[in-house]
Amino acid sequence: MSIEYLGLDSINGPLVVLEGVQDVAFDEIVEFSVQRTKKKLGRVIEVYEDKAIIQVFESTADMSLKNTHTRLTGRPMEIPLSPEILGRTFDGIGRPIDQLGDVSYVMKRDVNGDPLNPVSREYPRNFIQTGISAIDGLTTLIRGQKLPFFSGDGLPHNELAAQIVRQANLGEGSSEKFGVVFAAMGVQHDVADFFRRTFEESGVLDRVTMFLNVASDPVIERIMTPRVALTAAEYLAYDLGMHILVIMTDMTAYCEALREISASKQEIPSRKGYPGYLYSDLAMLYERAGIVAGKPGSVTQIPILTMPNDDITHPIPDLTGYITEGQVVFDRDLQGKSIYPPIDILPSLSRLMKGGIGEKYTRADHQAVANQLFASYSRVKEARSLASVIGEDELAPTDKKYLAYGRKFEDQFLGQAKDENRSIIETLDFAWELLRMLPREELDRIDTQLLDQYYGLEKVL
Amino acid sequence: MKQLGTIYGINGPIVYLKGKTQFQMSEMVYVGKMRLIGEIISLNNEMTTIQVYEETSGMKPGEPVYGTGQQMSVTLGPGILNNIFDGIERPLKTIEDQVGQYITKSVQVESLDTERKWPVRVTVELGQEVTGGMIIAEVQETKTIVHKSMIPPNIDGKVIEVVEDGDYTVVEPIVKVKQLDDTIVEIPLAQKWPIRVPRPVRRRHESSVPLITGQRVVDTLFPITKGGTAAIPGGFGTGKTMMQHQVAKYSDADIIVYIGCGERGNEMTEVLEDFSELEDPKSGNSLMERTVLIANTSNMPVAAREASIYTGVTLAEYYRDMGYDVAIMADSTSRWAEALRELSGRLEEMPAEEGFPAYLASRLATFYERAGLMQNLNESEGSVSIIGAVSPQGGDFSEPVTQNTKRFVRCFWGLDRQLANERHYPAVSWLNSYSLYVDDLSVWFRDNVSPDFINNRRQILEILHQESSLMDIVKLIGSDVLPDDQKLTIEIARVIRLGFLQQDAFHQEDTNVSLEKQAKMMEVILHLYRQCREMISMGMPMSLLLENQIFNRVVTIKYDVPNDRLDLLDQYLVDIDQFYNHIMETNA
């Protein structure tokens, strides 16, 4: 195993070719040493008899065909794991960068992870209260869910993720153990710093494991960052029994890194130059959220992606939406109206919501109220487009009521302060207060019984 | 098993062997020291190409490849129902027992339990002439379904030995048959069949019986036949999976084959949990007793995803051969098409549209053509209906998978993003969906539901189309300026949309509705329409009619009239007449 090969046969972008190797395995990790001093890692992505095509993490800038020694490790990419990883900061491929030295590990685990057997999954049903009305009320987050943020450049997705970390009972007051795994891919330094500060302020820093691949770090490492982070998350969740929230930002940078490698491998591109296996590749990441039957912990994912040009049909948000269990969509118009969080509820959705709300978890009227809020808000949009043609004065009385309702809904239901933490009961009561602005006949998604129970009530303060 | 080659190169799920090898095309092979399952997909003088159904990481050039001499096949026999398999028919529960919660590489498991003894009732006699497809034994496979083991289609001859009724495993021989060429074959309960070859039938029939799904928008507006094909295209979040679940739960098929092809793991868990608890409306037993799940979730190996569709349809054909009506839910065929694309890309084939291989259309065609109402080799009649979800990229129906699917299906239930955003579920668009089976079914509807059914259905669609063109005007100038008869059209269309098309999957009464109730609801709505139209033609203003609560009462029929109290619906007709008389008396 310790044969070292001197020299390379070709270098092309992040890919190098090594010929004359023996016993090389598909997908194994190789170590390069450049000029006998600098160490780099790479991964075998294709093999032909005695020829290996290797993808180098980090840049290939100082490598030449002569100055590089290559050693096969005989194993896939692994990271060391132990309870010590909590509170630590690593680079994109799991090497400590916080000057606290190496992690003494209990075990090493393959970062690729095997697919979880569908019969071993437990269907997620536990509601997580985030304190944000738009999410709790309309796109409820469930423990073990993967709920991405579809955002755009300059929208406050990071602030919202941070607020969820602060408010989602991740802090004190529960007997269960919570933790956060944070994976940054190609984000600016200040975003990484912002999250670190948030974790510090909310007192969870010693329960956070950070994996940082910032914008200036090697692009290729980004391919491994979410895998490394999720391996750590699975260890914390299933081996240590913690409830882990994984925040991955920015998935767009990840996909672009994938495209870059695909292009240098000269693969046939599908849409917008992204490789045909983008869906499978993303699924390997997102599907690692969940709950394993019989184990105490869970992995909940909030991947954040910036939609290029705010286009939801772009392959990255599109394929993500097909894999994840819903999405929270940010809207630039609402941002323009200074509404925070600027969540456009109509395209937003939580697929696991139906199983995790209702009498047992939140309140019996939750589903019906949510449906009605969606339906009424879509009427608001219709009324607005009509008003923009014929003027507000010419509208029918009901349409006018919808306009008033829409304004209050956006300002006060969607909108809330960055430190405002509303309970689900407050959210639902407030929803009824809004619905009372509309005539009872208009509320066609709520059955008669619930209307009798709630519509007539004045809000008791 | 003998070694027939050594690995030359590895690129993801594609493995190459150098030189001329003795493998056959489509042969199932075991690859490498780990013996991963693979299939030969191309052969030439220089190179043999294998598609491997498991992760290949850790594999090295120089490792052996073993041949089996057989095509990629599935095992057909009792034990398929109430079970969950991966894309190449490996039982996931057994895998869990063997290797734990993660599916690791090179798990060797039998498709069907070979130890379990089934109580068998033999139905052939010594000396009897038998031909392919003939039933030799019956087994109560689940509480709901009697399994009928058959002579494999390619065997013909005379029974020279037969066992007594009793308990046998799926591999013990039940009969020995001496064929015409004097060879003797032993036939156990289970048989193998290659997944890419349709099981032979006597002939194909035209179907004139609907597959009743309990979903109003499907059964009434865009019905499908037993043996028919339908596509459900829709962007993410429009409710494809939900609709597949509803049809799987409530359709009147005997057997459901649910293929989760490249979809979410949690969805399969949900189906497993839900279906085990829910009661089959036909038999009263648990739904899983008539269901088989094929789960190849999106994080499982991509090559097996490609195979899962064929595995599913082969299982379905097997039960059809027993004379059952089988419905396949394929969720989602786009993932299957993408698996084709991914493998094609790795093979460096010349891409056609959007990177999909040029043979996409022909593969889709061969899949959907395996549906149909058939007269089987044993003269029984059975059907396979295929309902395939399509996940168009960017929700755009003009992409290749949706377009090519449209060519081969006769029902198109297009899901609409706008409706889904309004939380109008099922979000089947009444403007761009269609069913080409309506004419074939009209006789059945006339004889079995109501003579007016087809006519009423047409009227409902007409009103909806009129509304849609009126809405173009309303969006510009508001509804106030419309004449009263057009206001009525808009109001009735609202009643149809909310009270008829929208169906609440979580409401106990509304989740599954009999055709009889559907027909009556339609009648009530149209009666209201006719009476109102008459009043308006006599000069009554629409605003006056709207003061009455009758419209909202008709909307909530779906909740207020329980499925076993259809007599209550007659009261609505009476109330509408009273409403008419009342208005006419007080305002005439």
C-alpha cells in the first residue's frame, strides 16, 4: 500500500492522470506530495487497467508532471469522529482550522455514506416550533425534514436561518440534546463570521460543528464539504442520539463546483451545462436527512440556495425541489416592501406538514387555517392585479376587503421582527384575527364546525 | 458460475472489460470480488460494457467478472405481495435483517423467502396435458389474494409426476412435465422471467370498463380504463405523489404495484405505514395485502433505478396472467428517464434533446405498451393499467419526457402550478387534461351509472371552459359589468371547482367517492344551473339569487352527505326547486 509513484502523466484543471499504477481502486483517496513539502488529497474518479484519473482537492497550480509523488491510501474518503467534534471548526474536507489540534477519534467513517434502507426510516412527525409565523403556520418544519430556502442574492436567508437556530428550541429548556452542523460552501468570510457570531450569541457554540469552505478556498473541496458535514451530523444524531439541524449554504456554489469538474472531465452536459447526474448527486446529500427507526436522534436539513437570476425553474432549485420535502421561497418584491422574512407563501410548501400538525401536535384547526390563508392570499393577488387595471375605487366591496386583508397579512402576519418569537398558538390566533376581516362565506376551505368555533370569537387579549 | 472476464476500467456504475468475451447481451453478471450484480449492455470486438446495479467504489481493474448465462430476471411466486423490494427485486426487510439500516454493497439475498412453506392446493392431475400459462396450484398468498402458480409460458407437455396438496416452499417442485422433445422439467411454485421481455398473452382486448379511482376529477372528467395508460405531469409540489397515493389506495384494481423510482425515502416509509393501517375498501383487509412496493429511492444506485420500472411491470404482468386487474403507479418516470440519460452519458453516446438519449421515446413506448386488457395464455382475462408520474424540468410540459410520454398514453392528467398554489387539490387542470377513453366508456357509464352521465360530464366541462374565457374579461374589467347569465356561469363554475373538482384527501367522507355519488352531485349542480338560468332568462338579477345560501350548501355536499346516505342528495333537488318557486313567487 505504501508504493509511491513519482510524476504524473497529465494535468488538466483539477484532474490529473497517473499511468502505470497497480492495484488502484475506484473512488479511493490518494495523497500527493508536491516538492516533498506540500500535501494534497485527491480522489480516483475513473480507472482503466493501469491508468487512474484523479480529481485533486485544492488547486493543481503548483503541480508539475515531475515534482509530484503520489501514494494510494486504499480507502475512500474518511473523517475522524468523536464527541470532541462539537464546538470545533474544520475546513471543507474535515481538517481542523481552529488551531486546537487534531481530533482524537473514536472511529473513522466513509463520507459517502450508504443509502438508508426505506424500511428502516421512521416517518417524521415531530413539529419544530421556529417562532416564525410564515414557517410555523404555513410551511411547518418537521424534525427529520429537509426544507430548503430558495433565495436570491441580497435576500435575508442567512438572517432567517440564524433566527431559526436561535428560536427553534435549540437552546435551553429541553431534556433532549440539540446540535447544529454548519456547512459553508463558497460563501464569503463575513457570512461564515455572521453564523459564528449567531451561534455564540445564542449560546450554542459548544454544540456546533462548523465546516467552512469559503469563497477563496479551493473549488473542488466544495464537493466534499456537504458529505463531510453530513457524515458528522449522522454520527452525532444516530451514534450520540442528538437532534441535529444541518445548515448548508450555499448549494448553488456546490452545484457550480460539480459542473466545473464535469466540464473538465468532458462529460456530456444536460441543462445549462450541469451534468446529467446532478439530480442523483443532490439526492445523495438531501436524502441523508431523516430519522432512523429505533434510534433517538434525527437529522434535519435546511439547505440554502441562491436562485441564479431569481429563476425558480433553473436546474438547481428545480432539482432540489423534486428531492426535498418542500421549499421556502424568498421574494424580492416583499423584500422591497421591507417585509421580513420576505417569504412568498404561495410557491412555498412543506410536504411533511400534514403529518406533523393538527390536534396531536399543534391545534385541530391548523391545516384548515393554513389552507384558507393560502387560498385567500391567492385571491388577494387576483384582486391586486384587477386593481392595477381598473383602479382600487372601482373594485367590488369584497375585493376591497381582500386588499385590506392582504396588506395586513403581509405587514403583520408574514412580517415580524428579527428577534420576535411567536408561539404556534399566537400564530394561529392571529391568523383568525385576519380571517375575520373577510366575510364568513368567503372562507370556503374551513368546515362549518371550525368556523362556528373560531370565526365568531373575538380575540381574547 | 464461471469467470468469463476481468475488469479493465471503471467509471461510476459502468464497468468495461477488454477484448472479445463470451457474455451474451443482457446477461446478468456478478462483478468483482464483491460480486455486485450487473448486466451486459453492449458487446463488441474490443470492449464489453456492464452496467452495475450497486455502488462500485473500492473496485479495482483486474478483478473477475462471473457470468450466469441468464438474462436479468425476477423471481415470480407467492410472497411478492405485502412486501417491499428494491429495483432488482431484493427484499428490503431481509436486507435490513442481514446488514442493518444502511444498504451496503454486495448483499446476497433471495428475492422470495425459500424457507417459508405455503399451503398449496394442486389443480392439475397426473397425465394431464399442460401448456404455458396453465394454472397448476393455488396458494392463499395474503388474506385478500389467491396466488395461482402457472406453467412457465415456454413449456408444453404432459404431467408425469404431481405432489399431494400440502405445504411446500417456492422452490420445491410441484409437478414434473415431460415435454414433447422428451426432456423433463420440474416446476415449482416460483418461476423466473427476464424483466425486459413482456410476458406472452393470447391476445389484446379493447377495454370498455373504467378503473374507478374514487377521485371525482379522474372518474368523471378524465376517466381511465382497466388496462389503460395515464400520465400525471406536474412540477414539484403540485401533488403528483399525493394523487398516486390516492389512486393506489382507492382504485378498484385487485393488485397495486407501486414503483417509487428515484423518489424520496420518506414517501416510501409513508406508503408502508399508511397502507398497512388503511383498509382496502373492497375486501376490508389491510391495503398492503394487495400491494407490492418497489422502492428505489433517489439515493440508491442509479442503474437499479433504470431496472426498477421493468421489475415493476413484470410483477404486474405475472398477476395479470392469473386473471387479476393490476394497476401500476410509477413515481416517477422522469427519474427513470434521467437514469437512462445518466447511463447514456457515461457510455458517451450521442445525446438527442436536452442530453436524453435518442432511444428515450422507444423505451417509453415499450414500457407503456406493456399495459392493456389481455386474454391470457390460460384464457383468463386480466389487465395492467399504468399510471406514470412525470416530473418535468422547471414545470415546463414542453420538455422531452413529457412530450414523448404524451405520445404513448391516452389519459393526460396535467397538474397546474397555479391551482396548487391556491391549494386546489387535486390540481388537475381541466383545460389541458384529456382522456381518450371517454368514448370507449360511454356505453358502460350509460348502463352502469346513469344514462345522463356522459351528457352531464360534457356540460360540466363546457361550463368550465366558458368560465375560463370569461375570466379573461373579468381580469381586465371586473365581474360587476358582466351580464347576469355570464355571472351565473362564473358562479356555477365556482360551485363546480370548489364543490366537485376539489377533493380533500384528508377528509374521511371526501377522500374516496363512489361513482354513484359523483353522478348525483353532478346532477344536483346542473339542476341548480338550469333552474337559475331559467330565472335569469325571466329577468331575475343574479344578485338576488346569490342572497340564498343554496350555492354554498351545494358546495359543501362533499362534506355534508356521507357516502352511505346518498338518499340525502334527493333533498337538495327538492330544495333547489323550492328556492326556484320561492324566488318566482316573491319577485314575479
